[in-house]
Amino acid sequence: ERDKIGGLASSRIIDDFVFDTGPHVFRSADPEILKSAKAFLGRYRNVPSKPLIYKHGRRFDFVIPTLTTANIERLPLTLRDHAQQELELVEPRFPAENFEDAVASRIGATLYREFFGDYSKKWWGISPRQLVAELAPPNLAVGEQATYGHLTTGFANSREEIYPEEGGIRTLALALAAEAQRHGVRILEQAEVAGLEAEGTALRRVVLHHAQGIRRLPADRVVSTIPIVELARLLGLACRLRYRSVICIFIKVHQPGPLLENSWVYFHDPDVITSRIHEPSHFSPRNAPPGSTSLCAEVTCFENDETWNDPTLAERVTRELVRLKWLPADTHDVAGTHHIAHAYPLYEIGYRDELRRIQAHLADYKSLETIGRSGTFSYLNMDGCFAAGSLTESSSNNASADDEEAHG
């Protein structure tokens, strides 16, 4: 649909500044997938994740899967005493009823609220009691050494994390697109899927709104990566699944970096607008011109809510970051903003039943396949999408290369 290839892992180049739509690195526990990604990139950097939490005007270690004893010591005295008392009484619940239940039963109510509850409500926009327990790390523990784990890696450390030497994270998508084109795939940019035409249970045509007008593409097989809610709408299906949206604010900083010592910073305080920031130059020095650096600030919201439609959001965020001393006062300007409507599948209680219902309807169309993060409503990282795309390509080898077409 957009005029740039990359989807959620895209990059924008503005006046020689490279901005990714969030702090992206490529990580995988599968050595073959990692090897393949390196081959596509050619030149890359090793950039291990080391996030930071900012709350109460203090800096804390990341907490998944290990909440450090140093974090507990940095809490205000009253909170620290409550936390230590509660840790002596915790009894983990299996199975847990929801995210709050899963985390609080392992570390107590105080540590849950300070390091998980407040931020989860801010990031996801709903009560953590409405989030499924599977979002909670099953290996969560209190320990001495800070570690980094993620839902998409089973909350374990990644064996390696890589990033393109130049061009931003979109470099990987461009390399994949170039390889596809070498095999005869035609890629249409600025082409929005406007409809799907079926004959019985077979999808026969994809209707596109393209720069050159409406096009109807004949199709023996349709592989969809568009958000599953949009696919359902095109097929006339009511769908109650929801996504959390993100607005990226790109900020040029006209002085040398680094501004951050960490990969990215989470802002846990509920009264702080910003959800997360990262410094693109942390991932590659080529992401900013010499003598300059930049920041990308993310604000979570829902599509078309008050935050999504706020014309003053960039000004409010930059003013806030200056006040909190994360952004220099007089050497920055906003380069642009980027709204992502379907950034994160929202795993609220009941989503599995709704997803199964939609998938059952989609399965009636024998020539339709859904893949990718948005297409399957799965919290995938790039390696998962990379693997899914490889499997789809393998299953298409019997088709004529001249018949393959993709839209972006």
C-alpha cells in the first residue's frame, strides 16, 4: 500500500537521517535463519539489546526475564520495604487467569505495579487484567544480573542480534525484494487492496487501487500479509480482533551523540506521554550525518483516538523529553511523524476464540493463505516473518515465475 517497501520494519530517510519505525534488530534462535539474513544483508553490525527503564526520575535495569535486586534497591524506601515483604510470601499461580495474575503471583503486587502493571496499561491501553497470561514471562525471577528476553524468543537471550551497516532496517526488506524480482516477481508500490473477488470458495481476482487506477489481478492463489481485520472486512466478515497503534516522532539533533547509552528506553510513568525512545545512531553511526544524531520517540494509542489525531503531539513529546533531560533544548527539530495503525496484535482475553472463528471462515477459501505478523495476528519478530516467507516461497516453486505478482 505504501510507496516504500518494508512494512512494519521500514525506514525513512530525511535529510540524510535514517529513521526506523521503532528500535528494530534482527534476532533469531535458529542459526540457519540468522545465516540467511546475514547473506542478504552482506554488511551488518552486531548490536545486542540492552534496554533501560525510566520511572520516578530514576533509571532501572530491564526486567525480563530477570528483575534485578539493584532495581529493588533503587525504589523509594516505602515501596522497597513493601516489595521485600511481599517477595517472601509469593506463590506463583499455574495456570494464571491473566497477565496481572501471572506476574503479581511471582513477584508480589508492588514490584508488579512498579515494573509491569503501570507500563502494560500504558503500552496496551487496557487493564492488564484483560491481557492474556501468555504475555508474562514464565521464567520471571529476581536476580543479580540484568538480562534481556522477549516474547518472540521465548523470553530467553538471543544468540546474536544484527543490524544493517547502512540504510536502516529496511535494507533487509529491499534485499529480499531484489531477490524476488530476480525470480520474476513484480512488485507494485502504492497499491491498496480494495477487494477480493471469489467464485464459490476460490478467490479469483484481487482488486487494487493503484496509482494508474483500479486493477483486477487474476489469481490462482492469494497470500495475504495485510492485517487480518482488513482481510476479514474485504470478505464481509465481522471481526472483533484489535491492534495497538504506534506513532513514531522522528527528531533530528544537531550535535554529536550519543544521547543514550542503551538500545532504547521505556518510560513507565503513566503521566509521561512518551512510551519509548531510541537513538538510531546506536544501531549504526551511518544513521545520522557526521556531527549529528537523532531520536525516535514512540507513543502508543488506538487508531483514530484522541492521541492518534492530536496535531500537537510532536511538540508535546519533544517539550516533555527536553524537560526530562533526554533531549537537548536548542539543537533539535522534528523531522516528521509516522502513524502505524496495526503495530501490535492486542492479546486481550478472548482473542483466541475470535481468531479461531475468523480463521475457520478464511479456511473456506482454499486458494487463500495468511502469513506474517499482521496477517496471522501473531506477535512475530522479523525472523518469524522471514521464516514464514521462506516457507511460502518454497511451496510456490511449482508456479510459473511469470505469474507471480506482489503489491506493497
